[in-house]
Amino acid sequence: MTKEEALAEVAKRVGACERCKYLPDQNPVPGEGNPDAEIMFVGEAPGAKENETGRPFVGAAGKFLAEMLNSIGLEREDIFIANAIKYQPPGNRDPLPEEIALQLPFLKKQIAIIKPKLICFLGRHALHALLPEEVRPISVLHGQLIIEKGQAFLPLYHPAAALYNGSMRQTLLEDFAKIPGYMDQIGSD
């Protein structure tokens, strides 16, 4: 089975997960991108636009994510983007720990298929979904490379943070600017 077929199978299972949905007519947002991506971005949960389209990061935060990718010479087509949970929570609230636990196997399977060199967390819920033992807040960890069990991780603020707090925009751009150097470092390890 190719990576594309394996990812399509995961997407199919996400769409068939009745326990994952909050409403019967919700669209799944399994994730998308390059199956051979060296960098994978993991957000928290889909928002309204994502629920509408079935695609991750297509709203205002997605536009800023695309801008940040461009700032380091990347396009969406170069990476894979997914979320810790695959359906929009009611009222766009934060995902609950039990919701993350229920849907985490989908994300872990995607990671196992893609085998990215670097996983970038977009927000604290994404960070704690994959590194639950990490107790330091994202305000301390952002922009710092973490190597855990042979996998490189980079905690980043969620792009939406910059939409609500203009000073975060520069912090995010500075953290993104570290990615090429981290990729060189990972590649030589």
C-alpha cells in the first residue's frame, strides 16, 4: 500500500467514526498534504471554515500559516497538516482530554505513515496530545527543538494567537525562521 493509499484509509476511518462526531452531519477534517513531507504541522481542532470545507487551516489562521511557510521558502504542498482531533468541537471550544484520547490514534497513524523528520505543534493542545508528560507551558517551550524518542518536535504558538494579539505575529515569524536550521540539524544527526 502506498503512503497516499494508507492516508486515504485513515481519512476513511476518521469519516466513519461516529463517536468522534459532535453532530451527525459534521464534516471530518482528517488532514492533508504531502505524504512524503519532512515537516508535519499538528493543530488543535478544526474551526468553522475547516468543518465547512473538510480541510485543515483554511480560515484566517490558515492564511497566516501559509504566509509563515512562505517566509521560510515552503508551500502547503511541501508539508502535511493535521489536527489533534478531526472534528470541530461545539462552539469552537478547546478539545477535551477525552476527545483527544479518542481521536489520537488517527493522528499517530498519520505520523507513522508519513514519518516526518519534524513535527511542529500549533498550540498547547497539539503539544499535550503527543507529549502529555510535558508540563512546561508553550509560552516557555515555543521555538525550542525537543527530541523525544528519536522524534524532533517544535512547539509553536497557534497562528490564531497572532490574529488576537498582534505582538504574537513577530514571535511566530521568528520561531518559524528557526525551522530551516533545525531541519539541517536533524538531517545531520
